[in-house]
Amino acid sequence: MKKLIKTLAFSFSILFYIAGYSQIKNENQRYIFFFHNKFVEENDLNVAHPEYGKAEYNEILESYRKDNFIVFSEKERKIQMLSIMHKKLQNRLKH
């Protein structure tokens, strides 16, 4: 019985050590939220803007990642955004 208690105590101490280590902040980590423009939202990424040329959305994201940023970005369609706004408005009206 004592051996079981020692084994459990050792196992829990290892578990808590691992859990604690994974929670250490990396103050050197950088994050970026990249928002695209309306042209990217309404067109395929291969379509060139008449004045500015190809929107290099994926290339821009990759550039940030190469500089060790954690990048948050999503190419959304206009319809998706309208749907999200519609749901939010419905929720506000219900409450």
C-alpha cells in the first residue's frame, strides 16, 4: 500500500510539473491579427486589383510567420460576415 501511495505521489508531482511548465509565459512571443481589405473579401486571391495588382494575402501571412509571429487571420466572404452580424443582431434583440 505504501508503494502505491509513493507511486501515485510521484506520478502526480510529475504531472503537475509538466502542467506548470506548459503554462510559462513566453514574453518574447509576438502575435498579430491581420485583417484583409474589402477587395480580398469579395474576390478570389488570384484576381488582380485593377489599380494595385494581386493581393498577396498568403505571402503576407507567411512573411509574418517567418518573423516568428503567431498570426490570426481568416479570409472571409461578405456573406459570412453578414450572417455573423445577423446572428449577433438577433441575439441582441432577444435579450
